[in-house]
Amino acid sequence: MSRALEGVVNAFCKTTIEWVSDGRAFAFNIFNERGELRAPDGEIVALSLEDWDAFYTAVNSPPLKKTAKKIDPAAPNAGRPWFEAQDRELASLWRSGSALAELARRFGRTKGGIVGRLLHLGLVDMRDNANAATFAIRTRD
């Protein structure tokens, strides 16, 4: 940029911040409603001051922590997909009168997971008679 043009730009510019990183010069110019980052290769990134503020906040925020899902030792398969062989075994055991707690232990799942799968397989139908289905499940424990 020519010195004359730099003078015109700087006349409209409220603030200029300049710095050098790895031997390369950068400049950040703040105008009335926008800011411009000038890179050494001449590229200019122009954003509103609100967008620059959001960028600054994001860059300076602590990284998000991934929280490991706590696995219940009594239900290590909770939330995992079911396989067809497991569905067949569950259906057979349910029909033979196995208790809900016993099924939960056997499959490594929660009681709620077992009930959900029984509903999915159509072995317990809550739509026809919710009270009868609830009674059938409770009497197994």
C-alpha cells in the first residue's frame, strides 16, 4: 500500500494494533463498526466488531471438556445396540417367565432397557392395556 493511501486509511481508523509473529508483520485496524485483520500476504479479513468480539471470546474460552459417560458396572451394555440373537434370547426367556431383574443381569442392561426392548419386540404392549402391561412387568420381579 502506498504511503499516501496508508495515511488516508489511518485517518479513518480509530485504532491500529501491529505485531510481529515468526518474522511476519500483522496489523489489526479498528474502524467505526468493523475491524480488519491485515495478514503479511496482503489478505484482509474484515468483520463487524461484534463478530470480532465473538471470535476473541471463542479463542480465549477454556476448551470444552468431554465428560466420559459413567458406566454402571451392573449394566455395562446399557445404551448399546441390540443384536438379533439377543432379541431372540430375550423373547425366549421372557416367554418362559424369567424375572425382569434376572434379564437385566443376564444382558448387562437396566430394567428400563429390558422393558423398552420388550415393548420394541411387541412382547409387552402398553397401548392395549397399560395397567395389564405394568402389572405383567412388576409381577416378574
